[in-house]
Amino acid sequence: MTVNYDITTPDEIDEISPYIHRHWYASRRIVVYDIFDISHDIINEWANLTVETIRAWDPQYPYLAVHNVSRRGVATKYSALPLSIINPAITHDARASLFTTSEEDARFRARIAGLVSIQLSGYYVQVLTSMLLRHQPSRKLEVKIFTEKPAALSWLASVLDIPPDNI
């Protein structure tokens, strides 16, 4: 049975802080983290939020997330800090704390859409792309970089009606 999800307007928006908003789409099957500034404290808050969100996620469905660092000035600061928009939990420490058992880790499936500004230099996008090519671990974690939010949401929504075992 095909369900038509509205991915043009969020179902709800959580204002976590002035710097982090979490938007829910497709009946809470897609999450978007909008980042308005970057600092070590904001990164830690964002990483903790992603861990909390992933732990609450229904494990029968893939975790579908957009990490939006496309706001003016965010990407410049982002490039100098220890985080990765291709990491479901943002930082390596947060990723290491995500699952308590290897079974939980083995069951985790995700698609992460990194959203960056079109104004980013070609070099920066080239760095992100090479990171993706080196760190695409498996079918369990798919990552893609976008410069437009509708395209990122469409890519994530493309798997909403696929039976979970086939993703």
C-alpha cells in the first residue's frame, strides 16, 4: 500500500535552542536538524539530540535524517570543528555511545542527507564527496550531499514505502 507523505511542510518543529531546530516530516519518519550556528557547545547539544532521537526511533524503520548546515556562516565554522554531517550521531564519541549492544548496532539502518550551501567552495564539496566515498560502510548507512532541501527530502522519502527488510 502506497502512502503519500507531505514532505513540503514539516508536521511539527521543535525549537531545541536558538541554534538547533528539529523538524519532523512524513508522520515522524523523517527528521531534519536545522543548524543556525556552530560552536563546541552547539555540536555537543546537536550530537546529544541525534543520539536521543535515534534511540527513540522505531527500529523496524530506517533512520532518515537531514543534517542542514547550509545557513550563512555555519559551513565555514563547521569545517574547523570535530564533527561530521555524514555521521548519524554527528561526533565519533556520540556514535560510540549510541548502542549498548552489537545487536542494536547491527540492526541500525540509516540514510543521512547532508545539506550544504550552494555557495560553498568547490574544494569543500570535493572534500565532503571524498569523505563519502571512503566512508560508505554498507547498505546499512547511505549518505548523500545536497544543496537543496526538497531534493534531500525526496531522496529520503523515496524509501518510505519500501518494506523495511528491503532497504
